[in-house]
Amino acid sequence: MKKKLIAGLLVFAMMVTSAMPAMAVKARKIAIKGKKTVTVGRTIELDSVITPKKAKVRDRNIIWTSSKPSVAKVLEKRDDDTKIKGMKPGKATITVRIKGTSIKKKYKIT
């Protein structure tokens, strides 16, 4: 009797856990790491840092933009990191955001 009860409880527990969707960890914050200056004609790499680290965000949902592409041009617009090319002297703000959310970070570049 005890064995049947334990076996039944195990089967029930497996059915319940397999029917429950996996809890997705959502991103709460994004930051940018990298140099703040780029020489005209050269490139630098900027990396996004998403927290918590266990958050699942597809690279195609990480969007990079420049406030002044004539000064600092974003070469790779969708990825967790990007390359920025210095086009002419000046200042620009690079923004990274997670598509479909309000999570974003701005980064000033000279």
C-alpha cells in the first residue's frame, strides 16, 4: 500500500512539474562597457551588460543607436556588443535598448 501511494505521488509530482512552464528570468537593467572616446577613422567596441545575469535576451532584441551617426556611427545595430566608428570630431550619445521593453542605457562618446 505504501509503495503504491509513493509511486502515485511521484507520478503526480512529475505531471505537475512537466505541465508548469519554466519561469523566465526577465532583464531589469542594461549597462554599457567600453571606451568613451574614438579616433576619427577608427573603431571601438562597446558591450552591453544585462542584469540579472540569468536573464534570457536574444541578441537580435538588443538594439544600438547613435544620436549623431555623422560623428559616431553604429556598425552593428543588433547584438550584445557593437562596433562604433569615429566619423568626425564631436560628441554623440550611444543608446542600447532591449526591444519590447522600456529598458535602455545612454552612453556619451567623444
